[in-house]
Amino acid sequence: MNKLNIVILAAGKGTRMHSDKPKVLHAIAGKPLLGHVIQCANQLAPEKIVVVYGFGGQAVPQAFSGQALHWAEQAQQLGTGHAVMQAVAHLEDDGVSLILLGDVPLIEAATCQRVLQQAASSLVLLTVEKPDPTGYGRIVRDHAGAVVAIVEHKDASAAQREIREVNSGIMALPNRWLKQWLSSLSNQNSQGEYYLTDIVAMAVSDGVPVHAEITEDEWQVAGVNSKLDLAAVERVYQLRAAHKLLQAGVTLADPARIDLRGTLETGRDVEIDVGCVFEGQVKLGDGVKVGAYSMLRDTAIGAGTQIAPYTHMDQAKVAEDCRIGPYARLRPGTELSRDAHVGNFVELKNAQVDEGSKINHLSYVGDASIGKQVNIGAGTITCNYDGANKFRTVIEDNVFVGSDTQLVAPVTVKTGATIAAGSTITQEAPAGQLTMSRVRQFTISGWQRPQKIKK
């Protein structure tokens, strides 16, 4: 194939979105619409990708800074033909261009490949048949079935408006013809715009073959023009992602109630309850169970681990056979070794918990190293922050920490130590000893509770 150039049209404002944000930066599955199209484009291994931007100024290029993209600004939105004109300087004379749309996020690389198969010597259109084609450009064919033109809805005759095959806006053709036809475009139409679709009639006039690749998957070419469209495409994306998980052997309590906003790698016999959200790169080992309404981001879970409902995990590493939740929060830097238990209303941050240790109730453990077979009682806090700096707590193997204990970092609790409930520990607790810090209990005789003052 000739050098492949991909042009992505992403300059529109999206008035019906009722937003100051450029339309292509609104998200599907946690990724901007344009990001999905760029991902598809990259799968085709093009020579270059040119993105035409406009509304929002530099917001769109800035959102994709660092990626291997070429940018062309369309300062005035004068139609799709005018948009492609802005990209011409980047297109190679001996190349083939595939034109994609930045607000059509479900397009797949395999579909694009079918469009490109004949694009080295013809103009290829991706079309779809719609039950209600209102608003779309109609594919006009002659008596032999050959494509002869695309007529925009506003310019179509009554007979042409009965046509159900419509233009998706996606097409491919050699650059030498694209450049020639773009230079001949006119804006003499009801909108006063330069229609890219007018090149179809030019191709017919020049004797260049025009092929229409019809897709039966209407959602692949569905554009997002409103928040209603955005929500509909989101649900389609998520349901398709759920079906892939089911086909891979994952058990989903309800395929309609899962949100995948990244990649999810799963082992065998994984079970996911309703309402779970997965962001970034998540890996679930064999036999993992994820309870309802849990959220996992950039996290790896070892085989056999059970996650109870309403657990939040962000950039955590969890080994095999752990028990987590419900209502637990594992923040970045948390690492659990095999058979660790983290219970309800426990928050961990930058903490390493070794094999067999348990933090089962109502505790905050931050900037800490926890050894093997440690038991941390309810209400324990590692006081890691002095208002300016963070310090670390070290709890060695076989330690028992009683309930309602404050460990004021930097501090170490040595192997086998026991901390009495209600203690505030500010110095090293020696190995194998009981350490406590309490005020002697006393009673104030005759004290009475305050009473409300009557007004």
C-alpha cells in the first residue's frame, strides 16, 4: 500500500453539547472522543496522523501533547472540505489518505482496513443504511448501482431524501486526487460551505472509480453531537466491553452495570458484581471476586483475593488470597502480601503489609511498613504528618497493636511487641514487651453535664 496518511477532523464546537469544552474532549469510557479515534488510527500504523482542530484554540493539541501527531488549525469552520484543506500541507503526494472524524469514537481498525483495501486506485466511502436518514448526506447511485454523488440533506430533492444509504463521513483515496479535487471545491450551496462530499461527483466526472463499503454496525459510525448522544455511545461501548469479558470467561452479575475506563486483564473464574468501575490498567488474577460498587484504578490483584463491596483501590498491589473491605480504601503505594486482611473503613496509603497481617477495622495506616502476622486493632492511626513533613512507621513481625492506638512517626515497634489499647506511642517499643501510654483513670465527684439555657 502507498504511504498511509490519516486525517482526523476535530475542529467543531459542538453547539448542542452546551459546553465550553471542545466537543472532541468530552469523554467516553474515561477517554476523550478524539483519543478513541487516535487509538484506532495508530492501530493502522500510518506514516503520519494529521488532526485538524479549531474550536477551543490550543486546548485540543495540549490534551494530546507528547503524541506523534501533526496539527492543522481550522480557524474558521467553513465545512468539511475546508477542514481537509488545512491538512493538505502535511499530506504526501504519493500517499493515500484515510479521513476519520474526531467525534465518531467507536470506529474500529478492521473496518478502516476494509475501506483502505481499494483506496490505492479509487475513492472509497464508508456508508451505512439508516431507518431514519434525516440530516445525513444521501448516497446517490445510478441504475447500475454505481455511486455517482453524495447529496447533503438540505440540498436533496424529495426523491433523494427517500434514500436510506447515507454517508458516514469516513473515506479514503489517493492524495494526488484529493489535492486536485480540494482545489476545485466551491461553496455555492445552501450552507455556503465547502463540502468534502462534492469530490464524489468530481471523481465520477474524472472517471475515477467510487466504491461504497457498507457497514452493518451503525454504532461504529455514530457521531456524538449532544450529551444524549454521548450517553448512548457510552452505554454501547460499555456493553460491548462487558460482552468481551463474558466471552473471556468472566462472570458479570449484570453486563449492563459495569464501567471499564481503561484495560482489564482477567484470569480464570473471575467474578464481578454490579456497579464496579475499572480505570487505567487493572489486572485480576484467577478466582478473584470483586464486590458491588467497588472502584479499582491501576491496580493488580493476586489470585484468590476477595474484595468486598464499596472498596476503592488506586495504584495498589495485592498478592494472593487477601481479604479486603467492605468500605476499604487502598491509596497509591499500598502493597499487600499474601493472606493480608484489610477490613471495613480502613485506609492505607504508601503502606506495605506483609504476609498474614490484619488491619480489620476503622484504621488509618499511612507511610508504614507492616511485618508478618501483625494484628492492628480498631481505631489505630499512624500519625505520619507533622504539618510540614511525612515520617514513616515500622511495625515488625508478630506485633499486636491494641485498639485506639496512635503511633507518632518516626517510630518503630519491634518484633513481638504488644501495644496496649488507648496508647500514644512516640518512642521505640521494645521487642517482646508490653508497652502502654495512658493517663490514670480518675473521677471528678459532683460534676454535672451542662444544661441548655432557656431563652
